[in-house]
Amino acid sequence: MSGSRERDNMLHLHHSWTPNIDRLAEDGVKLTQHISAASLCTPSRAAFLTGRYPVRSGMVSSIGYRVLQWTGASGGLPTNETTFAKILKEKGYATGLIGKWHLGLNCESASDHCHHPLHHGFDHFYGMPFSLMGDCARWELSEKRVNLEQKLNFLFQVLALVALTLVAGKLTHLIPVSWMPVIWSALSAVLLLASSYFVGALIVHADCFLMRNHTITEQPMCFQRTTPLILQEVASFLKRNKHGPFLLFVSFLHVHIPLITMENFLGKSLHGLYGDNVEEMDWMVGRILDTLDVEGLSNSTLIYFTSDHGGSLENQLGNTQYGGWNGIYKGGKGMGGWEGGIRVPGIFRWPGVLPAGRVIGEPTSLMDVFPTVVRLAGGEVPQDRVIDGQDLLPLLLGTAQHSDHEFLMHYCERFLHAARWHQRDRGTMWKVHFVTPVFQPEGAGACYGRKVCPCFGEKVVHHDPPLLFDLSRDPSETHILTPASEPMFYQVMERVQQAVREHQRTLSPVPLQLDRLGNIWRPWLQPCCGPFPLCWCLREDDPQ
């Protein structure tokens, strides 16, 4: 079983608050240099499922559209990409995805499901085709509602001013115009005003819904039901498939604004709503582990627990932090290279196979899950494309001392921001930053006042020479090394830049799925369980 979660959360959780995740780590292998291939969910999840940098599949943008913006957009994980679920399904595994997808849905019609999980190797799906977000609960922390409301209100004011000017001009005979332009500009202004009033509700219906396979079951979502429904679905999948091989990807909606939390967890933690949400997610992990025990599956199931990126430091209102904390690591979600956005938890548990309590400090990646589970299932890693992940099993078992990753690249959209070099003979982990975001205000550790730090433009710095850090001695990336302070400065720079050139020669041009054409809302692609725009249904019984 593979478990993952949408994550804007701290990397180090105190033992008393997350007993079930802690138990996983104590009983399994803990990876302390586990790295996501992107610092935001859509590209990171694409890399996780395919074992490839997201720039190879086109699951990146070049214009600032960092993730898929709408369920009704045409972009998504291309159909010619191969996920580990597809290979395991071909090897006879029952494959399920429960929770968040956020890798696209439709291409040309509202029912072609070209990017749907069932099109990518999963034979069962229950969850959100999009992602839980602040706009689902009309939060003040908004991804797109507030911006759309402001734009619509501005256009309303412009058209209302035009209409009033035309009326005044016509009545005073200063503007020779018929009544038709007056009527049309007034009607357009009223339509824009109504749109700005209803846009929040439209987003909730358009993006915040649940599906079972190809059928919408709840539109919009009833949030207090969601966690019990997901747990019920996990238990049902495990019971149905316990007599054969299975792959279950549980993709939690937790630890991401709007931090939807059941009433019995509210106010229970010492860390506010964020802490409450973390504790509820940990409780869910415990329930899933209990189900594995009851069904007699614990000793025969490989469990993987991780996160797709670091904490979102910009998710802050006043003095309250809703996006989590990244411990000693600099930066956070959305930043291309800083550790806080890409250093994530990594736990593997397989009783009787993997040594309990083992801690590995070698560089590993979410992309490594692809070749690892494919080979465990007796499948073959595709030979017709570059696979960037490495088989983790020798490292997990202790039969290999070092990771097969000598270099790892760190992208921000399609732009390479940083790279790391594991110099094995010295046991050193070098990190080179070519581009970094400009933190705001000056001296801050994030881009406050924005949703996320940019990848290009005036708000990033191109470093010449690049910034150099020794993560082995300085994991917080606070001491910039120079030729005067580091004798190996030029040797490291030359070796890393050579590796970057070799990596870039392996890249092929592909359509960018997150650029504007694939990432705008298209009404004809919008899933709706009633006549559009009256998208409303509730087809699931209340969970017991």
C-alpha cells in the first residue's frame, strides 16, 4: 500500500501529537533526506506517479500557473505517461486511489475522462478529482475567488461608468448614440455584478466535489462527512481485495487550507486549527493501520508515508499560521530550491522484511517509489523513456550503503533553480542555487503578500556565481560558501554545472499542460451532476 498526503505542514512532529505516524517510523525505515520533485502539488504528484521530473511530462508551466487551476481545464497528466499503478494493474494488482487527484480530468468533453485516475492505471477511484482549497470553504485565504471578485467588480464599475456616460450624453445631446449601446452596456454591467456575487458559489460547485470512478457522488462536498467517507472507502477496498495483491494510494485532503476538521478534533491540539487538522490526519493513519491489522494484512503490506511538498509559509492571517512550519529548513511551498519546500517526510514499513528503526540519511526522492514498487511487483521499468527515480529496495534493506542519486535537480515551473550533488567519497551533500525568489518584506523568509513565491521575472535573483551550501554541515542553508571560505568551490561548481548540462540534454520538448491554454476554465469540460450550472447531488449514504 502506498500512502500520500497533500501537505502544507511541519516536517518534524512532536511525538505526543502524532502517535500513529511516529509508530510507523519506529516500526519501519525513516528517510531523512527525502526530496519531492517539485514544491507544489500538481507537478510533484505527477513526478511521484511516473518516476520522472515533471518537466519531462509537461506537468509544469512557464507563465506562473503553478498547478491545475480548475477541474474544468483541459490540462492534465498526459495519456502517454506510464504510472506505477498502470504497470501493477497489468501484473494483476487491484489498484485504488482514495482522496485527492489534482492531475486533470477531461480533454474535449465533460465525460471523456482522458486524465482521470481510471485512465492512468487505477481500477478504483473515490475522492476529489481536483484539490481541497480555501475557496471550498469561502476562506479569507483564497486561491482565486477574491482575485476573480476584484476583477469582475472592476469591470462592472467600468461598464457602469460607460452606461452612465452614454445616458448622460444622450440626454444632453452631447453624444449622438442610439439607446442600444446604453442598454447593452447596462445589461453587461448588471451581469458582471451578479457574476461577482455568485462566483464564490460557482467555484465551490465547480471544483469541490467527490467522485466514485466516473460518477459524481456529492456536489458540492459536505465537509463534515468527508473524513468518515474516505475511511469507510479505505476499509471497503482493503476488505474486497485482501485475498490478492493490491496497491492502494490514500491521498489525504488534510493539512491544507481550509483545514477542514471534524468537530471532535477542534480545539484539541496546542497548535490551533492547524494542529487539530494534523492530529485528525494522524488519527486517520491509525484507523487505516487498525484495518490492516483486523484484515490480517499488516505483515504482508509495504506502507509508504510521505508528503508532496513543504509547508506554505504565506498561508498566514494576522499572527496565525495556517500553512505549517518547516523546522530548521529554509523557505517553503512554491519555492523551487530551498529545502523547506522540497524536504519531506519519508517512511517505509514492511514488518519482517525492512529493519525496524532504521534511519537513512542518503538522498532519496518521491520519484524512487516508481521503480521500487514496479520491481517489487515483478514488472519492468519502461525502457522507452527516461526514468529519474532509483530503486530504493537495496538501500531500505541495507544491502546498499549509498543512494543511486548522485545529482538531483530542483525545478520551479520549467525553470531550473537549484541542484544538489552527493559527493560520496567525501560524504558531502552540496547544494547549488542558480535562482532564488526575492523574499518580501526584506529579511523575511517567504513572499508574504503573495500566494506563492514566483519562479521568474523581477521577483527572482539570478546568481552569478551561484550560491553554494554544504547541506551536510548546514542543512538550514544559512552560510553561503565562497571561493575564500571553501577550497572546493570551483570544483563543485564545475561538476554540478556539467551534470546540469548532461541532464538538460536528456529533455525533449513537450506541450506544457499547465500553461494558459490547458489551464483555463472551459464550461464544456465542467463535470456536473445536473443541468449546468445547477450542479447539485448527494448520492452517498451517511457514513456510520
